Amino acid sequence: MENFLGIDIGGSGFKYGWGNCKEGLHFFQTIYLKKKDIDEFLATAKQIFQTVDNQVGLHTIKGIGIGIPGTLDKLTGCVVGNNPNLPFWVNHSPRELIPTDCKLPFAFDNDANLMALAEASLQRKQNIIGVTIGSGIGCGIIIEGRIFQGANGYAGELGHICAVDKGIKCSCGKLGCLEAYSSVDGLRRCLALAHPRYAEMDLPALMAVKDTDTLVNEYIKRSQHLLSIALANLATCLDPETIIMGGGAMDFDLYCIKEMEKEIRATIPLAHSAKMTVNKASEGNKAGVIGAIKLIEQKFYGGWE
């Protein structure tokens, strides 16, 4: 079978792998950014292509799919406005990540859209909401088996809906965004405002004390509640078959799926809640890479399998 390269870019690093949708991934790896600047970013992309070339040969790859965080212009792939989790990656084309001598076909989309596309395909669902929880909050909407882009490609910005009126400032510049409370970086900032000892604690450190530190437990519960209410509102509007929760934070079980499903069901109209489910992403942190491969396969072969 042919190999396609999938690259899923997040706020803290790159996940990538090659394979195809029939056989799955033949290789998967995560590379974390040592620092967040353009030079490190481009060097990491270069490292990925060198690894692919060394291990299987770029000439064996049929196409490249790339998932990028942020509000993307659907024609150019450039992030529009600001990019809170990768502030240096604005008005740059995804083509810049590919070696100049590599002429393979490529496709791009928002990283959360690709996670949702992968899960919809794997679970044989036509209408889903996919949410990624990591440095930020991403959201992809699949309607009738296709990514819902909106008029300009900006649909699904769940992380930047207003969750708290006149709330704390989000990294995007607005006040009270969901991402400012329920993303990993948002949760850490909230805790650091409460006490400076939390400023240097990463997610594993927070998870290690969440059952013994009452403040950490309280803030995680609040973040989970705000996320559940936001998803309930979105589900009421879109009537999905399922809500899929993925991203690095969910690999650590930052939020409890069962508790969220119970709260969402209690919040949405009865007619909506009768069949809707809330599930963890079946492919976990690999879903974005699989979605990127699915995207380029669609472009390469045409149509929906």
C-alpha cells in the first residue's frame, strides 16, 4: 500500500507519521519544541523530513497532509489574526515547512478539524464535534461526513467563545475565552494567579497532586464545568451523533469523560440527549496525524471513501 505523510502541529510540538487509512500508521513520533520561535519551528520541520527520507525515502511518499493550529485562511493556509499558542506562526504558508526540492502534493487544515475527520472516519460517524485539549482548545465540526469550514474557513473556534463575562484575559487578547480557563495553559495561568507556586508546574505535575491539592482539584473541576457548558451549547445547535474528546491533556485524563457526558446530557434538550454520546478519541494523540493522512488521501484519490 502507498504511504502518505501526516503532520499534526500543536502548541508544544509536532506529531507526525506515515501510513494510510486502510492499514493505519506504520510510524508515529512526537517532537517537542525546545523553544517557541520561528527558527526552532522550521528546524523541527526539517528534522521530520530528514527522518522520513532516512527511514523510508521521501520518494516513496505519495502526498503530505498538515494540520495547523489557529484560524486558517482556507485558500492560503496562513493563520489569520493572532496565533496565541504559536505567536510567531502568523501569515506563513504551510509550504514553508516542506523542503523546496520536495514537489509532493499536499493538503492542509486546522489541526482540530483533522482530529475530527479522523474520528468520524474511524467510527463511521457522519455528524460529530471533535475537541482537542492541549496548550489551547481546538474544535472540528463534521457535518454529513465533511469538515464544516464556514464561509471563510474559520468555523469551530470553540476556544474563543466567551465562557466568563468580563473574565480573565485570554492569550488572544479577548476577555473570558473558554481557552483562558479550560486549556492546559489557561488552567496553569489561572492557578498561577491564585498562587505563584503553580507557575512552574506542567500538566503531569498538576495531575500528580490533583487528588491531594484542593485548589488544583477545584480549578480543574471549574475548567471541566465551563467546557461542558460550552459543548452543551454547541451540541444544542448542531445535534451531533457524538462529541469526541482528544488532545494531549485527555491522554492524561485531565477531564472526566463520564462526568462531562452527564453534565452535557443534563444541559441540552431531552430530544438531543437521547442518542448523543461523549467519547474519548479512539486514536488518542495520533488522531490528528491520521486525519492529516485522510485529508491528503481525499485530495489524492478524490471523494470520500
